[in-house]
Amino acid sequence: MIKDPVCGMVVAERSDTERVKYQGRDYLFCSRACREQFQGDPAVFTRGPGDDSVHCRACGVVAGHPLFHGDAGPYCCERCAFRDIYIGDALDRSGTVFLSTIEALVAAIDAREHEVGNHSCRVTQFAVIIAREMGIVDQALVDLYFGALLHDLGKIGIPDAILLKDGPLTDEERLVMDTHPEIGQRIIGHIEYLRPAAEIVYSHHEHFDGSGYPRGIAGDEIPLGARIFTLCDILDALTSKRSYKPALSFARAKEIIASEVGRIIDPVVMPYFRRVEEDLKKHLAIILI
């Protein structure tokens, strides 16, 4: 298991993984931001135990150029700052134990589907911001956090020939791809602590009007966390650059999302999305994870 020396995230080794050689050793990074932070003072991130170092409040690794957020911190990176500030108090001992395993799984999922980058973490941040505005707190917020992070877990069971296909899928391939919510639910649905998260995984492609999949459920039959997530998934898809399309502006993405209210998007969620626009735009601009 290879970990980013800056933020502690598990990193999958690929040809395009950010890396630096320092004192004869290769270091891998989850993002360019972490690589650049390492290069600013690599000695800080390679000190042994017992050194007089500042450690990240969230993950415990040495923080080379620690970030301070008000009275919180220090943090080694924006990802740790977000997680600790937004859900830190809601994580119990069990959640903390699951967290590193889940983040490792998510890193593997996103690394396999090269073009999505850190999609799972971005949509999770968006979902948590909206959920908190809606008054979702404590374990329900943690369940949403884990469900959003793991939403594409089932893609582990999709063949590379389909998942990584360069071009549109055939009808038969689309049927295979559309099984990934069910596969994800089967993987974690038997774990008691993750059962609420598994329902979000199972339902994240359902539409408010019942036209989604895999079950075709509608309205309040869809878990609230999944209804929040659906909006965030669309936001990230529209504002992220892909080989086949440019990234859209937040304003244009908002127009498209508004046009899907009542069909794909829950009308109850939309006002809260509008209320946190500035916070969402800030996170889009700096791409924390």
C-alpha cells in the first residue's frame, strides 16, 4: 500500500500518477497540489518519528506547510481540513476505523477509471455541503459521506472493455454498466455499519420521477441521501472537463440542473443547492481533493 506522504491518502501507481524522486526514493501523490507541497520542503515530509514536527489534526501525518482554518487545524491539506471541519464531530470510533479502508477503496475505483480524477471525493464534498444546509447532522451525515464516497464501488465488477471503452456503449454494454449500483450494494450491504450508505450506493442513479435505474423507484421511495447525491453527481459531470467535452461554468450547470427539477432532481433539494451556491463554487474553484 503506497500513501501520499503529504496527506496520507492511499495512491494507486499508474503512468500518470504525480511523483517525485527524493534522496533516491520515489514518492507518489494523490494530486498536483500535494506534490507541489512536498517539493516546497521535502525534508519535512520525510522526517522520522520523534522529530519536532507539526502533525495534521485529521490524519496525523506531518504537515509540511500546515493549513489553519480559524480555530481548527493544523491540517496537511484541504481534503483533511474539509473532512474534519464538516463531519469530524459526527464520526464515532467505528466510523474512524472504516474511514481509511473506504478511502483506499475509493482511490482504487477512481484510479481505474482514469478520466474521472477525484470524482468520488468531489461529489462527496458537494453532497455534504448541501446536506448540512438541509439540517442533516450526526450519523445521518456520516452515512451520506460514506455512501457518496462509495457510490461507484460496483464498477469494480464492470469489465475494462466496457468501463474504459473509448466511445458510446452498445445497448448490451449499457445493460452491463447499469448493474454497478446493484454490485456495489451487494459488496457492502451486509456490513451493518455501512447499510445506510449501501442504500445510497444502490439508489444513486434513480430519478425523482421514477425513470432511473436499477429499481425505477420515485420520490420519497429514494433515500434522501441519494436524492442529494444525484444533484451533486450532475454538477460534477457538467463542470468537469472530459476528453469528449469541455467543463461548463457553474452558472450554465445550474441552468441545466434547474431544468431537470421534478424529473431527475428532487424539488425539495434544489432550494438548498441555491442557498449554498457560493460555498459550492469555492470548492469547484480550488478542487480540494
